[in-house]
Amino acid sequence: MTEATPPRPLAAGRGSRNESTRRHNLSTLLSLVHHRRSASRAELTRLTGLNRSTIGALVADLAAAGLVEETAPATGTVGRPSPIIRPDSRVTAIAVNPDVDAILVGLVGLGGVVHGRRRIALADVPSVDASIEHVRAAVAALTADAPVGLRVVGTGIAVPGLVRTSEGVVTRAPHLLWRDEPVAAAYAEAFGVPAAADNDANTALAAETLFGAGRERSDLIYLNGSTSGIGGGVLVGGAVLRGADGFAGELGHTLVTPGGEDCHCGRSGCLETEVNLQRLEAAAGDRALNHDDLDTALAGELPPALGDEIDRQVDVLARAIASFVSVFNPESAILGGFLGTMYALRTERLEAAVAAHAFSPLADGLRIERAALRDELLMVGAAELAFASLLADPLGER
């Protein structure tokens, strides 16, 4: 069992007026600029509670370290103009999301700027070593097209499975057949920069909370549908719910059909065995479902069997969301991957079913939304893993 530590909120907090906490103030400032993508000095003064001169000194330190850029404010503003601070997007992370049929690789700069992204189709489930070789080739190609002066500071790996984040070890990723794999250490050695790993749904949850549909919210659930199943993440009081062993949020393995189909986890009737892409593909018959553009693949008139299967899966998903609402009482439920596509197709049906099955009044104010970052979601989330140490200690003073 991992040592219990208080959950860390994703968003930046307030600054401190104690000069001995300069590192904390630098962290707060860089985190605000990174997550907001830009902020004026006046905004930073208001948000942190620090005075103007302190903000000026901190910005100067971050600019000298090549982490932020300061530009003149727009003309025509009322009152004294305040310079605009932006993160330097050339400070970059390698983002990786391995799955059973493909590996997504991206270069993502501060501010959530995706410089480039590649999908490597696979014929076989990759080992950790094989994934590294695929990523190495993709990074070389992406770097050739990237902005001049790119500086890679870390690697983030979003894995569909159970991850001990403090150690960077994938305890179990059943679809990938990875077990007790020191993934972060292997990637750090391969690329020569620090690496971090986490469950893919948790990384997506962080990305949507900081840059997407979950901004300004502190309690939400995130569900992602991919080739390898359904991942889940839960934000409670602004922090990712981790649980005693760090494995909380495996919502795809919620029992929804007792005695149902066998699941990779060893049980039967899990949510991800009832709601999955493979069942959609079986119902589609000869109609190809392009995983890279499922919205287009499911546009227009659908074969009756496929339409019925979407209805069935939406109804099952709605009952599961209603149960999660009873447990977590979230402000919103955000749906990514193919779940977002099904929500777009059956918005009214899903919302009505959730309302019908939920324990009133817990769902009265619930907002069901599609993930806003779409194709960039897991890249931005994985990069956030890589940026964590930089955001915590921008000048590397520890």
C-alpha cells in the first residue's frame, strides 16, 4: 500500500508574502500563466494576492529562465496598460498514450500547445521496449517539424491501466499485457529527461479540468471510451481522487450486468464489456468505423442494428452515470472518446435516462458535457504529467 498523502489540487493557489517561500510563488505564477495560456501582470497581482513589485520580480526570474515571455499590452485600453505574460511554448514535453491498436505520440508546449501529434498503428500489442522504439521514431519526425529552439523537459505516459504514479510503475494494464512494469524509468533512460506515468483517464481528467470543459469546477467525473475499454477519473474538491493504493476511479469496471460477458479484469458484466467499440463494430456489419474520426463514421443514416446498439449502450451508460452521481455528487460528467461521440448522437436520450435513474435531487444540477479537447485530450494530459516537476519548482532550486 502506498503512503497516504493529501490530494494536491490541480489548479494553482494563492501566493505567499513570506520571502522564504519564493519557490512557491514562482510555482504559483508559472502554473497560472501555463493553465490560463496568458495573463496580464494586473491579473496575476489580483489572483495571487502579491504586490506589483513582487510580481515584477517573479516574472523577470521566469523570463530569464526561458519559461515565460512578456509582451506589450494591447493599445486602446483604459487606464495604465499592464504587460501580458505568456508561457514559452518552446518548453516542451513528449506525450505518449500506448493502446492495443496504436500509440499516440505528441510534442506539447507550455500552455497546452500541441506542436505535433502522430498515431502509430500497431499490428500487435506492444511491449514497453517496443513502445519506446515506436515513440523514438515518432519524436524524431515530430521534432524535425517543430518550432526552432524547442526544449524538451520531460516525458508523460498516459496508460490504460493501474499505475503507481509515485514510482511510475504500471501495476496492471490488462489490455496491454503489462504487469509491474517500471515504465517511467524505462522512458527516462531512453529519452534522457525525467518521465512520469499515470492512468490515461486521470491524465485526461486533468487536461479537461485545466484547459477544457471542466475549467472552474472542483467536483466532476470523467469517462473515456477507447479501443481498450472505459477509463474513469474523479475530481473531488479540486483534487484527483486516488484512493488508498492510488487506483481509485476504475469506473469502467463497475458491475452493470450481473452474469454478463467476461471482462479482461477477470470478472463479468463490467461497464466496459457492455459499452464498447467492439460491440458497435459488430453491429455496424460492413460499415467501417474509423477510430480516428468516429463522428464522421457514424454520421448520416445508420444501419438499424447499429442504431439499436447505440441506443442500448447509451441506456447502460446512463444508468452507470446515475449511480456515479449518487456516489460522488459531481457538478458535471464529462465524456471523452467514443462515449463523447455517442453522447453527441443521442444527447436527449442520455440526459433523460440519467435524470430518470438518478437519485433526486443529486442530479438536478448535473451538467453532462463532451470533452472539449477531443483529439488533443490525452496529449495535453500526458504532457501535464511531464510538466509537474517544472511547475512545482520552476528554477530547479531543490
